[in-house]
Amino acid sequence: MEAVTGQHFFFHDQPEHAAEKDSCHFCQLRAFPIHQTTPVTIVNAKDQAVIPPNFRFIDRMVLGQGVEPAEDSFRSGCSCESDSECQYMGCLCLADLGEEEDSSSNEDEDIHANGANGDGPEAGRKDKMLNSKEPLYECHAGCSCSKDCPNRVVERGRTIPLQIFRTDDRGWGVRTQVAIKKGQFVDRYLGEIITSAEADRRRAASAVSKRKDVYLFALDKFTHPESLDPRLKGPPLEVDGEFLSGPTRFINHSCEPNLRIFARVGDHADKHIHDLALFAIRDIPRGEELTFDYVDGVTEDGGGMEGASAGDMAKCLFKREFLFGGSSTPLASTQRNATQLTSLRLLLFATIHHLQASK
Ligand SMILES: C[S@@+](CC[C@H](N)C(=O)[O-])C[C@H]1O[C@@H](n2cnc3c(N)ncnc32)[C@H](O)[C@@H]1O
């Protein structure tokens, strides 16, 4: 229990306790509409630590200053006559996916596309997409299909109850309260969407700027200097989950993760503010800690790591040491002379700066 906010449980409705109630993490979580069916709980059986008081749980992205969604005139959606059509290339929402995945398949509108998949509790991404870096295109508010359309998995939200718990050695972590199937959608990474200038300002202002980077995700999946959309020319917007986020902000890094993060697009006009969606990449038993690779797809040379090599532990451990100041490293200490350290730190800073959704 957070001593600083615990009082209000006894004086819930009294105005003098309103501020206390407002900053209570349990109350923030309990206020979410899905709390009754898929709660997030917080436990600490290790020490006296509490969730940082300046952190607030949110259940949707918050747009920072200077960040705008697309104007209504640019919006579009599919006009599929039945929900089942939204799984095929003929669906307008999946048109982009067709171009990137396999241009030849565009000619056949009946080809089954790999958007989201399913309407049951195990809805998610198809197996073969879990090793790809393809974004996910879903139907959305502007589409003719119903809320039960199988291509609305991320839009329907988290269906898995989660627990934020105190780990032995990595601060807070997150574990699942139910078994999760390979491919199943877990949750989005939420935060404040800010301009790249604001992200740079926050990095500079942060006491430990390299650590600030672990909360910042660049929304750069569709960024290209030659894009016809001025908002996609770059620099990309970034999501800051340090002070405003959901439970996924407490998910730790692993080189052998059980989750992977993908870019998810609803309305194509909003590609500059695409979602970051976490999916299970293997079956996960109830109670297991959830993890993802923070630097998935990024190598020391700045290039993408096609089909992220989980076996490449050397690079991963190396990154972890500089990310978290840990002691494990594949480099012998004698190898780490001052010159190496400086250049490696700079390299890592540049790399982490572009933490990305499996680009
Ligand atoms: C996004 S937060 C994850 C939640 C965090 N554990 C907490 O208590 O708030 C990232 C921070 O968690 C810690 N962390 C995450 N993964 C780790 C790992 N594999 N080893 C050590 N520390 C880790 C580091 O302190 C890192 O800066």
C-alpha cells in the first residue's frame, strides 16, 4: 500500500482527499472500464518500494503539444460488406500490407492477408508474422465492419489480466495472470506522444539521459525522407512512457523475450502516430514474467537485425550492460579500455535513440 495515498480509502468521498485519490495508482487502475474483466494488480513481496508517485496510469495515448491526428478530410476506412471480408487483400485497410508483404498478391483480392486475426480471447497475429517486421493494419472507427470484425484485435484492447510485481533484481516487472498463446495480443505500449524536439529536450533534462531512452520509442516505422506525407518525412514523433503509461511500461528487457513489439495502424492517415502493440512470440504459462527485447532489430552498426537472432547473446548482454549498468558482459574487463568505452557508449546512445517497433 502506498502510505502517501492510503488514507483516502477511508475518506473516499471527502473533497479534502480528492488530490490523494487522484494520485492513487490503485484508483487509476480501478477506474479503467476493463478493470472488472481484466484487472491490473500491483504486488510487492520484496521491499518497501512503491510505484513512483509521479507516474500515472493511462488507458489511451496522450497527444503532447504540437502533435495532431489527421484531419477528418484525410480519413478513410474499408467498405467491406461482411466482417469476414476484412481478412482479405480486397479490404482497403489491408492494401498497404499487401504492397509491403508481397506485391504479386495484390492482384488477387481473395488472398488471406495477415492483419490481426480472430475474435476470441486468443486473438492475435498469425504465427508466420511473428518473425517478420511487417506492421499490422487493422480496421477502425472509419470502417463499415462491426466491432466483432476479426481484424480489430489491438483496437479491442487487452484481454489478459496482468500483475505488476517487484522483481529480485530489476525493479518492477510484469507477469501474466493467465496462460497466453503464441501469437496472442497482450497490450499496447502507451505514453505521451511528443515531437522529436520535445523528446530531445527531455533527454537533455533527464538526470540520467541514457536511462530516459528506455522509455522513449520513436514512431518511425513509416518515416522516410522522401515520403509524400510531410508528417512521415521525419524526424519521427516519439512515445514517452516514463510518467504516463499503462502496465507495459513496467515490462523488463530480455535477450530471450516472450513478447515482441509491432507497429499497428488503424486509419492510414494516422501512420505518424501508429500504435506499438505487444504480441506473444511463444506460449507463455500463467505467472511467467513478460519481457521483450528493447533493442529488437537494432545492431551496433545501426542496421536492422532481420529476424532478430535470439541466440546472439553476446550483442544482447553487451547492450544490457550499458543500458542498465549491470555487471554481466561478454567483454573481458581488460578489453574495456577508455577509448572503447567512450565509443561504445556513444554508439549505444545513438542506437537506443532509435528504439523502434521492430523496424
Ligand atoms: C521500462 S523500465 C522497466 C520497469 C522497471 N524495472 C521499473 O522498475 O520501473 C526499464 C528499466 O528497467 C530496468 N531493467 C529492465 N530490464 C532489465 C534487465 N534485463 N536487467 C536489468 N535491469 C532491467 C532498468 O533499470 C531499465 O532502465
